[in-house]
Amino acid sequence: MPASSLTFAFLLTVCFTLATWLQPWHQSWAGGRSQSGSLLDVVVGDSRKLFANHFFVRADVYFHSGYYPSIFDQAIGGAPHMTAVQNAAAGSEAARESEPAEGTGFLGPPRDWIDKFGRNFYPSHHSHLDKPGEAREILPWLRIAADLDPHKVETYTVAAYWLRQHLNKVDDAEQFLREGWRANPDSYEILFELGRVFDENRHDVQRARNVFELALRKWQERAARDGKQNEFLLEQILAHLAEIESREGHYEKALSYLGRVKEISPRPDAIQRQIDELKKKLAGATSNNNSEPPQGGKN
Amino acid sequence: MKSILKIQDLVVEFRTREIGQKIKVAVNHLSLEVFPGEVFGFLGPNGAGKTTTMNVLLGFVPATHGSAYIFDVNVREPIARQRIGYLPELTYYYKFLTAEELLRFYARVFRIPRAEAGPRIDEVLKLVELNAARARPIKTYSKGMQQRVGLAQALINDPDLLILDEPTSGLDPIGRMKVREIIQRLKAKGKTVFFSSHELGEVETVCDRVAILHNGELKAAGRVTDLEEKYKCNLEQAFLKVIGYQPGL
Amino acid sequence: MNNALAIASIVVKELYRRKDFYVLFVLTAVITLLMGSLNFFNDDKIVRYLKEICLLLIWISALAIAVGTSARQIPSERENRTIFPLLAKPVTRGQMIAGKFLGCWLACGVALIVFYLFFGVVAASREHQWPLASYFQALWLHWWMLAVVIAVTLLGSLVFAAPSSNATICLLVIVGILLLGRHLNKIAIQMADPMSAVVYGVYFVIPHLELFDVRDLIVHNWEPINWLVFAGATLYAAAYTAVFLFAAWLVFRRQPLA
């Protein structure tokens, strides 16, 4: 048999053997990406999460008008930069604590004349989008981040905060949160933020209560299933529930919520003061009820 | 009579790309002179060193030893090229330009005032019979038309010395005849023409003097008639004798 | 100067007779307008992302035009043999380098004006303001950055064998400087000697092209740069451009053409 035919037959055998070996391996490797119906999923794969994170950080960059540490600044500075846009959404105290004081910053003093000269050509002073309506500039990046990674919950909560609190776009905030909830049905973070929409913006107490209670349930379910959860957010949920009940005059319920807050709060004294005030109110309310004449008394 | 072009003991060496970097001698101690008003033929087989010599005259290649002068100015000085016109063997010009734009560009390089440049361009385009195509981009021209554009740009500054490298290469018989006519017209005007060619029939017709180069060395130089008389044959056979060609080997 | 300007005029003619600039401009415009048509939470006043995208596209296009045009100038003259009739005229090699540089630079300048006008219109359509001083500074600094880029690429075209390899290497170096130039000193701090010294050396030697990237200032509506500092940056770019052009002349003047 001629050598060329033997070689061809050999190569054919090798190819067939490789194919039988590679095929099952490839199927297990391709996994969800190849079965996904989303074009973005197939094309980009898991790197969409990286992009989503990048665009989320981009929103923070925009919040600081471009004044932002690079990865090299962070490498020298040590701690990663906390997103101010996220902290503002979480609560003003956390934002104040994490943001550097005015006048200092990640840049530090210039290291050489090029560094000094170069600071004239990029944002080198701390800044926020504080003027009314300016916060709108962060929205495109949050929208894109949500599209790329619908399971990144903070994208929805942060965007919703800025939409409702600073841009007076309550409808858009609610719609966006609902979209996030559809993608993340177990997310107590999104539910909490939704509850705030109903409470603080729509003043719909009943719906706010329902949503906060659902958020609390979700928190508990996830804690039981997955272990440790965000206790700060649990504190916030309970505090809001306590406040709603207090406003509605349901002091006992409010007290039970505050009791649970005190167990996990880093400032139990302050919570205790709230409990004491509430107890006074409860006592006052009870004595009022006792002093009122009974309806329909004897002649 | 003072020479218009003077080459003195010119040596041009190139390093080859072979291992060990051999040196190739392209021009070997060449000396010759060209006088005003004459048509000088520069002959030799392929690889004789004709184009290399022209490249030295035009400043494209530095000489290893020796020197060359045009109008008593060393060829290394750009001003030496102010009064010359050059037609390369392979004519390529900016294809995105029209003939008129190309000539206007070269006129500007020669610092010909605008008022003079316009009529000069018209005259030259008429001479090379490209008036009708002056506004078309050069990329649409045929080979013959491109050759004529080359001649036009060589004449734009009304040069006193014309250096032509194989001016009739690739031309049809009519084109070759036109080039010969232009050379004779220039000679009648008192211009000097220095050109290389393989067409010995043409050289015989137009040249006053010739030089024959072989392997970088000057083998013979003088009037065409003197060479024919010396070798007792026509120029072609004299050429073959000078370069040592023996038929059948 | 006359010869350099004459050669420059040919380069400019070549650029606007090629399709590169028009294709890039149309691409920039289409992508920008497409991005501008997106609806983010029913807010039509959002503008900064659009400015950023438009400026990014302008920078990419300008780099493509600058590097692409200057990388092929001298090699194509050699390949097409148009260099011979040119240098057979009373034109020095230095004038040719200067002419090619001026032509590429002026052509890029015209292209930048068109791009930045478009940018200005897009930004003004939403912001309803035209910070002319800032825009002028951005355009001017961008143009001078391209001067350095063109000079580097012209030098590269005399050193590297093929226009494609020259363009690739130059683009890599330029993008590397734009992304990392500002941070090399921070990288050097974290390294041990002798690498730290090497990186610091590179930091001080390279032209800091990122100085001319003021997109963040434009996007986020910062105040214009101090005019003295602005003049200093111009001088900085001019100095580096002169150095690279001088180096190109040194290389070119001894190169045999044939």
C-alpha cells in the first residue's frame, strides 16, 4: 500500500479518535453559555459581569466628575475606593464616613514635576454632582450595567435612590426596581428600596408595609438558606417598619421591631432611647383610652 | 570650454546582503565630462553602472570616493539640481494628482512665479501632447501618457541640463520618434542632454558623444563617428567589441 | 519653507481625496447619533455619556488618520518611486521630512476641526451652552498631541521595514503611553531596584501624550486650563516633535534611495 494512503488513513483515525474524546468534553465545557437564548450571553459570556461592574464604577466616576483613583492609585493607597454613589444611596452617615475629607484625596502631593504639571489636565479635585438634576449623568451607566448583569442588585437600588430622591422620577424608579425584582425575586435589597418608594415618595403606607414585610421575610429565608446576610440592611428594614407602625399608632408592633433592631444595631443606646420614647407614647395612648367614658352608658 | 557636468574618479560601492557582507563595486573610478550644448549618450549593458552613476549625480546615492559636479556645484548640494531636469526610467507620479497639479507642484518647488508657471505649464503640456488630458488624474493615464508626463515635469523649469534614464523605454515607435524630436529641439535651443539608452540606433542618430560603461568601468568615450572609425564598424558592433562580447559563448 | 509647504499641500490633497477621513467621520457621527437616540429613564438632558462616547470616537479616528497617513508617506514614495522625481528637484531631505510632517499635521488639524465642530453641535443640542475656551483648548492640545504622534510615526517609517509594522508598533506605543504614561511613576514606586530605576527612566523620557487628553475636563464641564500651563504644554509638544523630526532627518539623510 502506498505511503500516502497509509498516512491519510492514520490521520483519519487520529481525527476520529480526537473527535470522540473532545465532543463530550466540549459539551460539558460550553455549559449554559451555549444553551443560552441571549445573544449577549453567548457572545460575551461571563465577562459581561466584568463589564457590568466596570460601568457601575463608571457611574461613580461620573458622580465625582471624573475625579477618581485608577487601579494604580488604589494599589498605592491600599484600600479600594468605596463607591460614593452607592454609599449615598445606602445612607448619609456611611457616605460621610467613607468619603475623604475636603482638601485631601487619593492623589496626595505630586511626586515629580510631570505629575504636578499633569494635574492641570485632568480632574484633580474632589467633586460631586451636587447641583439639582446633575445626578442624571450617572444614569446611563447604571442602565447599561443593569442590562449587562441583571443580577447585580445594587445597580437597581442605587439608580432608584437617585431617580426618586434627587431627580423626582418616582415612576421610573419604581419601574426600574420592579424590573430588578423580576430578575432577582429573592432580593430583599430591591424590595427594601421599593418599600421606600411607596413610603417616602408615594406615601402609600399599606403597600410600603407589605413590601417591607416581604423584604424581611426574604432576608430571613436567605439567612436560613445561605448563611450570614447584610445585617445593616436588616436594621434598616426593621427601622422602617417600626417607623411606619409608629406613625400609624401601632406602638406595640413598633416596639417589637425596635427591639429586634436593638439586638443588631451598633448603636443600641440610641435605639433604646427611641424605645423609651415609644413606650411613653404607648403609655400616653393607653391612659387616654382608659379615661374616655364608655360609649352608651346607663342613664 | 568649461564642462557642464564633471565626474572625477567616481567610485560607488555597495555592501551586499550576503553573509560576510561582500562589497559590490557598482562604479569603478569613473571620470568623464559633458560640455554645454551637446547630447551625450551613456551606454552599457544591464548592470554596467549607468543608473548608479545617474543616482550619484542626482544625490540619491552617496559616492564612496571621488566627486561629481553640475554647473561647478557639488552634486551633494540641492542647489545643483536647480537647473536640471530628470526623467527616471520608470515613471511614477502621484496618481491622485492631475498632470496640471503635478506640474504646478514642481513649478512651485522650482520657485517659478505663479504668473510664469501658468504659461510654462501650458507650453510644456502642449509640447508633450497632454493638453487634452491635463485635468484627469494620472492614475487614468496609459504608460505612454505617463512617460510624457515624466518628460513634462523634467522640462517644467526650462532646464539647461536634462538627465534622461532610458527615455524611450516602453514607448511605441511613434512615442520614440517624438522623444527624439524633443531631444533634437532641446539641442537646437542650446540645452545639454545626458541620457542612457539601450537603443543604439537612436543614440547614433541624436548623440554627439557617447561613453560606454561595463562592470562599472569606462571602456570607451568619444564622438560616435570617431568610435566607428576606430573599430571599423557601426556603433552597435563597436559597443559589443568594447564590452568584450563574443557571440556563441 | 516653500518646498516644505509645497510638499505639505500634496499630502493634504492626498488625504481629502482618499476615503479614510470621510469613512471615519461618518462612523463617528452615526455611532454618536445612535447613542444619542437611546432613552435613559425618559431624561433627554443627559449629555455627559454622549460627550464621552463622541470624544472617544474622535480620538480613535484622529489617531487612525494620523498614524495611517504618516506611516505610509515615505514608504509609499519609495515604493511608487515618486521620491526620485521629487528629490531630483532642489529639495533637501530635511525639507521632505518637514513637508510630510506639515502635510499630515495640517490635514489632521482640518479633520479635527470638523470632528470637534460636530462634537460641539451634539453637546450644545443638550447642554445649550458652548464653553468655547475649553473646546478650543481641547482641540489645540489634541492637535499638538497628534504632532508628536506624526513625528514619531515618520521616524518609525524610516526605521521599520513595512508601513504596517510601523503603524502597529507606533499605535501600541502611543496607546500604551496614553493609558499608562501618567501611572509609570506609581508603578516604579512598587518595584524593586533596578527595575524601578528603569521604569522611572522610561517615565521621564517618554513624551507624556496623556497630558493632552483633556476629555475628562470637557465631559465633566471643568474650568478651562490656566493659559500659562496651556502654553507650557504646547511648548512641551513642540519640543518633542522637534526631537523626533530631527531624529528622522538624521536617519533619512544618509539612507540610500536606490
